[in-house]
Amino acid sequence: MSPANCDISGQTLPGISKWSFSFGAEGNLPVTLLGLSGQVYLGYDGSYRSRFSSNPTPSAYTGIDGYSLHNVRLGFRSEEGFNIFGWVRNAFGQDYFEQLQVPSGNTGLIVGNPGDPRTYGLTIQTQF
């Protein structure tokens, strides 16, 4: 039988890293491309988080090591509202877990949700 209440003061909260931060930058150059005035730009953003527990009950098996993710984009945006850019997310192919958990009623099984792998694409947008 579980206690009616318990004091968890000072315990580690699940999903909370001691350290986390994000950073980014974008540079651009004015150009004329195919008769359109605009900018060629290169952008970068990243994030970092330190080790954290992904389970309300701390365990050596459900702690997730810290990791960093990096994203880049290169494109052209016109003064008329046209924008085209290629992008890469998780550019360095970091393997990481978003969550590790022990399902209820289980003895020994730990289930993990892996993070997104490296992905890339092309975005074309316009405003009118």
C-alpha cells in the first residue's frame, strides 16, 4: 500500500536539466538574384542541455546524458516577400533520448523515445 503522502523536498524533478541554453546567429548579404533584390543569408542555431532524469523516481537507468543540437539554413529572401532556403536539423547527427521510462507493472523493461535524427529539406514561401 502506498503512503497517503510523502515529502519529496530536495528531490530532482524529471525532465529538468541543471543547465540549458540556446544560441544562434544569422548573417546576410544584399544581392540581386534573377532580377529580385534581396539577401542571401546563412543562419545557425543550437541548444544544449545537461544530464537530467526522465523519470519521477530517480534511477541510474533513466538518466539521460547531456547533449547539444545544431541547425543550419542557407537561403535567399527577396524584398517582395519570396523566400527559399535549404536547412539541416541535428546537423551533426547527435544520437540522444528525449525520454526513458519504466512502464507501470513492469519489472526491468525500460522504454526510450529517441530524439530526431539528422533531417534536411528545402522550404519555399511567398507572401502576397
